[in-house]
Amino acid sequence: MPAKSKKQQMAAGAALAAKRGKRSKSSLKGASRGMYKSMSKQELRRMAKTKRKKLPTKKRR
């Protein structure tokens, strides 16, 4: 599933880096920590590779 905002896309990228071992788990905060625990590498990759050009900065409620 693609990311719905730039913040979500960046959080997915951080979580994916931690899953791959390129970043420590303890450096994750907020949404990226939740994504790390609940999503697989494949799901994180799909979300992180979303193009940011037309995404809003924050997701509207």
C-alpha cells in the first residue's frame, strides 16, 4: 500500500532501515517504531518507495 503523506513515507523509510540493520531500533520514535513492530519488510518497502512529489506533508483527518 502506498504512503498517504510525506511524513508517513519517511517514517516507513526509517523503519525499513532499522529492519535491514542500517539503523538502530532504539533510534526509532513514534510512528516509525509502530511500523517497525507491526509491518513486514515488504510492506515497509512498498510504503517507503512511494513518490513524494504529489503527497501532502501531513495526512488530513
